[in-house]
Amino acid sequence: MADITASTQETLQQWSEREQLAEQMVPLIGSLYRNNNVVTSIYGRSLVHESVVDILKAHRFARQVDEAILPVEDSFAILQAMSELNLGAGSVDLARMVNKFRENGGDVKDFVRNELSDIVEKNGEGLGESTDVVLYGFGRIGRLLARILLDGAGGGTKLRLRAMVVRRNSDDDIHKRASMLRRDSVHGAFNGTIEVDDEANTITANGTKIQVIYASNPAEIDYTEYGINNAIVIDNTGVWRDEEGLGQHLQAKGTSKVILTAPGKGNLKNIVYGVNTDDITAEDTILSAASCTTNAITPVLKVINDEYGIHHGHVETVHAYTNDQNLIDNFHKGSRRGRAAALNMVLTETGAATAVAKALPELSGKLSGNAIRVPTPNVSMAILNLQLDGETSKDEINARLRQESLTGDLNKQIDYIYSHDAVSTDFVGSDRAGVVDGLATIVNEGSNGGSNLILYVWYDNEFGYSTQVVRAVEKMAGENVPVFPKSQVAASAKA
């Protein structure tokens, strides 16, 4: 009995010591972010704005890669050394820094100074001039984009949310907009403070003043009247989806680029960040961020196609209902979507399978797709039924996708879980484009000599997609900070 008591006390003491170090890390992480534009992470998991417990959980997550929990004292030593160097903008993975220091040995301060030499004494420089961002529309995606942009307003990104454009729906419209930003039935309360100025038509959220502009014609807005110049407009209304319609934004004074939060039509580039990011050039003025489903499945399809080759396949999405459906049976241009969304599974079409080809041309004509809308408000699932050219097994596929989620170039897009009791609400707030459910993976012998693979991919069709949109906007703004340690691939560590 005494041994058990001693063991319990020892375990609690160890936790307390780790907790104390994590508490000391919080102000260091915050100061580096706000004053130096340095984003710290552990294997791609950002530590910025995280709680003490979340920081400890990130250290525990490291065992997925290193087969051991990352000691807090090791990452704290690296972080403390970083805080003394007046760094410039960068993205630093503490776990990889610790591992590289273990390989090199020596004095930790000398190691950190040498490893981060490119940004030492740069005093936060490296992001360049800030880029104004305008949200055209303020629906489900618009409000989540606002939250993500506001969360990053303290440092680490050059994007600055300056305005939202909406139609006035009531005399107290601005207060209702503020209330919808403040409270969300799915994603919870806004983390911060919100103030409304009726006379100036502004909403100030965590110190960021957002101009509310009431308009119905994008071409007639003069953003320069509000001190907004060369802005990137994020059109999240879906009203215009081709170059001509979206081009109206560029006729307004004070804009320079437009990105659409829906699949683009015609010759518009559809960007799935992480897959065809390099298709974004400085000359592009109008882009599409594709759809939530396209973003969820394309990174996974790329990994599978690169490794085994996809002969053909079918994508079935089990999708949460959306605002374009009816709450009860009523008229709708899409007959099935007119039936009560909260009472029915609704079979409908999706363009996600064909849209994949815009980001991954090698899959053109190889995929079909359909969708079932189900009575849940958020988080969807894509079922990929793929006939592969090569042979594989469940264990091999899962190992490949798990490794990609941890250390691959697409680790910000693909997550992986192997859980016996995971359900859709577990993925609310996931910032990955899609989460592979490894337990559900099925591999059978294929008809063409290869393997038949069935993958189940969860995705937060609101927050995960919005995160992908912001990543694309950062690229449009020319944001390209260095990633450390130097030997790591930049695409896999940018937080």
C-alpha cells in the first residue's frame, strides 16, 4: 500500500514539474509570436495561443513520431535560448530542434544561435508589409475565416482583416453580425472580446477594427475610403463563380486579388493548398479554393496515386446538411434538397470527384462521385472506393498515410486516427483538410491485378476547409517565412 501511495505521489510530482515548465513556456511562445513573428510548433502542432495542458498534450503527441514523449525541459531550453536572440519571422518546430541538438550535442545556446542564424537579430522582420483582407459575405465560412484571421492578428502572419461586406437585413444588423461572430452553436464562443460602434459601422474584435460595409454591387465599393488598399477579397457568398462575375471585385477601388470559397467554373485555377500550391503565381488575380470535400480528399488521393496508381474510383460523401437546404419540406430548385434537412438523408450530387482533376490532372476522368446529406450540422465523411494499379495491404496503406500525417509534405492537410469509438463530433474544430480513419480501411484483391482500396476520411467541412482557405490567401499575399530546423521541408512545418 505504501509503495502504491509513493508511486501516486511521484507521478503527481512529475506532472506538476512538467506543468510548471509549460507555464513558463506560455509567455515565451506569446512574446516570440507577437514581437518577432515566430510561430513555434511540435511536429506541425502550433503552440501559439495554446493552454498549459494543450502544450503538454503536444509534447505527448511527439511519441507518435519519436516513440517517446518529448521532454518539456528539452523544448523549454530551446525556447529560452530563442527568446534571447531577437529573432525575425520564422516557423520553428521545437521537437525537430531538440532532435537535431541531440545529434549535434554541445551548448544549447550556441546550437540555437547557429541553427537560426538567418533570422538572428532581425527584430520580427521577414513578413513584409501587411496585406489587407476583406470578407465578402459573412455566413458560416465567412465567420470562421474571421475567427482564424483574428486569431493570427497578433503576429506570425501578414494578413490583416480590415472589412466585411454584407447586405443590411435589419436596423440592428451590425449587432446581429457581432452576435453571430460571438456565439456559434457548433464551434462555441468566440475566444475574446467584441465591441460594436454604431456610428462608425465597425466591429472591434480582440483589438482588430473590422469595417462593416453594406453593399450589393461589389464593383461600386470604394475600399480606399476606409484606408484599405490592395486588398485580397475572400468571396464566401458563392454568388459568382466564374472569372467574369468575380472580376467585379477587381473593379472596386482598393482591391488587387480575389479568392472564391467554392469550386470555380471555366478556366479558374482551383487550389487545394498543399497539393497544387505552386500553381499560385504572383500574376494570379482570381483563384478558387475549391470545395471542402475536394480539399478533404485530394491530398489523400495524391498520396495513394503517387504510391500505387489509381486506375479508377468512386467517391461517396456523407455530408452534413448546409444552409442551402430547407429546414422543413419546401420549394427548392434542387428537388431532393427541398426536403426537410434535419429529418432525412438526402441523396444529391457533388462535383468534388471531377473537381479533383483541376488540382490533380493525372486523375482526370478516373473518378465518379455522389453525396448523401445527413441530419448533422457539421463534420462530413468521404468514402473513397479505389481500384489501384499496384498491390497493397491494410497495414501498408495505414502505415503510409499515418506517416504522411506526421512527417510528410502533406501533414498539414492529412491527419490520421485509429480509434474504436471515434464519431463525427470528435472532429469538430480539426484544422486538417481530412482525417483518415485507419480502423475502417478495407483492402481487397482487385479485378485488374491490383488492389481494391476503401478509405474513410472525416473532415470538418467548415473549420478544416476555412483553414485551407487562409493558407491559400497567405500564399497569394506572398507570405513565405523560413522554416527551422533548416533540414526540414518548409511545407510540412508551416503552422
